[in-house]
Amino acid sequence: MPMATRSISRSASCAVALVLGLGVLIGACAAGRPPGHPIATSGFPSGAFAKEVVKPDLGHFRLVWRFEPDGRWAEIPIALDGQTLRVPTIRGTWVANDETVTLASDYPPGWGTSTHGWRLDGDRLWTFFKDSDVPDDKEWFESLDSRPWVPYQ
């Protein structure tokens, strides 16, 4: 980027950028939200959160919930023991308020909509199953509720 005059030295501009970046990080931490996870108006964080799961029929895998700032949501299973997971990535939308987050699945068709209570504990996201239009969801989501979701890159 050509400049006619150099009004600030490169080292000074780097220092200014560093100070501004630290200010943003400190502000995010002070606000009680994990850095890198923008907060929606509801207070709900966007970004990716994961937890490891072991199920007899699926084996050991990582489950990632990704919340995009535009309201898109995905549940992504990742095999951790080299097994073939015969479960799809679920995609849909999310809407949150101060107490609940609702996950509406668009793909695969018929995977339903569920509602969960939620809270942040530092950078960890706790969810608590409330309701679903798919009766079999209760056991699945309650098994996930025993541990928090941790930030995932």
C-alpha cells in the first residue's frame, strides 16, 4: 500500500495495533465472554464449541456445535478412533434469548427442533435440554448436558 508520507513508524504502528488488540481482548474477558466468540444481542456466543463423546454404537468421537453470527448452526461429528461414523452433519438455524437457545434443523429433513437452557462459565458453554419435537432427542441431549462445551478452533 503506497503512502506519500510516513506519519508513523512501522514499529510505532505495530505497538498501536498491539495495544488496540489487547484492549479488545481485555474488554472481551471483562465482559465475561470467551475471546474470539462474538456475543449475540441475547448474550449467546457464536463460534464453535466441542465435547468428546463415547457411545456404544458410535465409538469415541468429538461433537462440534458451530454457531454462526448470522443464525446458522451445525452439529458436526468427528471420529476419533478411525471409525466410520454413519451420522450426518446436521445443519439448521439457531435463535437465542437470555435463557434459551432453539436449534432448528434444516438438514437432514425431519431432524426436528430442540430448545435448551444455556449459560456461560468463563469460556465454557453449558446447555440444558428443555424440549424437542422429536421424542428420542431427550435421552441424547440429556447425555450431552453432563459436561460443558469447550471452545473449538
